[in-house]
Amino acid sequence: MRIARFSTGEGMSFGVVEENTIAAIAAHPFGELTFTGQRFPLADVRLLAPILPSKVIAIGKNYAEHAREMGGEPPAEPVIFSKPSTAVIGSGEAVAYPEKLSQRVDYEGELAVVIGRLCREVPASRAQDVILGYTCANDVTARDLQKQDGQWTRAKGFDTFCPLGPWIETELDPSDLAITTRLNGEVRQEARTSELTHDIAALVEYVTQVMTLLPGDVILTGTPAGVGPMEIGDEVTVEIEGIGTLSNRVVARD
């Protein structure tokens, strides 16, 4: 099932994508779904970020080759950091390049996990019980600021630096999915989720030992090797097998 958040121009709703239409649901997508009876052609609506999380928890250096391209070995334990909810945008929205503060902004294509229920201290064996589904993500990073600051909050936290979309896929085995990032149509990252150093169940267990996750919170699972800079005017697409394609163009920040 593909759950999307969309706008018809008269308000925002959640819905279930079925081929070329979207069937609106009442309230939120957590728990049993109640359909309103409204159905819209997919071409006539604007897809928004599929969820607005209270927090985005991201995992650093979770593909071995990416850890090495960043100058180190894969960490023994997950490296976690956060991105503010104000960084979230949807597919088709613009990533704003903060030219006054950064001279290098990178793409990082990733699989994102969307949490479906309030949870804390979840064992890996029960991780699937608290997951609503999965979507595509781009962990946009001001790489020069990341190196300059020595910690990642500013580099990862700019408005528009967390594209998510196009929807949440709820019926998916995430253990071995192809993930591809393209810059202006050229493949720059290509890997499979089976290459994750710490798998999704382990990440859910690790993160929930630290903090309570709320419905709609997002875990970014890490990016493969091949990260690189984007320029104003570029278009970045993140495609994940079984989910779809997230696409965003880069513009100058006002």
C-alpha cells in the first residue's frame, strides 16, 4: 500500500495511491484506515512530503564504502544525528542552496523508515511491529560546514535539506532493495540495502534505547558511496526499488 500526503488546492489530505488515482482517507494514516469516498486523478493533485515528523533521526557512515570514502572504517555502533522537521520537503520541491554560508552542498540518497506507533526500547525482533513503511530520502549536507564545525547539526539542518517522498510504501521487504541516486540523469550512487552495516531492525533497537519515537518520526538509514556536490540548477533523483522516485531541483536560497 502506498500512502501519500497530497493537496488538491483546497486543503491537505492523506490518501492511498492506486494506479493513477488517490483515494482520500480520514485523519492520519496510523492505525486502521478510514476512506472518505473521495478519489482524485493522481495527475490533478500535488504530492507533498508524505509525512511531517516530529524529528528525523539519521545514521552516519552505515555503508562500508561510504565510510571509507569519508576517510574511515565502518563504525562498530551506529552513529546517530538529527535533522529538524523544518528541513523536510516533498518530491518536486526545491532544495535551497545557502550560497552565503556554504560553497559545497552534497546529495546523499537514502532509504527512510517511517515509524507507525509510539515506541521506546524496541528489541530488534519487534522492530517491524513499530514501522509504518518506507520512503526515499536525500540527506542534503553542506559538506564544508560539516568539516568546519566538527559536528553535523548546522550542515544537515538547513531548511529544505531533507527531501522525502514520493509516498510511504507499507508492504515491502526492505532487506535487499536497489537504491540509485542520479544527478542530472547520471548515476552517482548505486547500492543495495543489504549492504547496510547496521540493518533496519538494529537501527530501530539502537535509536529507541536513546529516545522515544512518535508516529511519523523518520529514521534515515545511511547513504552509499558516491556522495558529491550539487550546483544551482541541478536535479537530483533518488530511486529505490519497490518504492519510487524522489526528485528535487536545486535553487539559490533567497
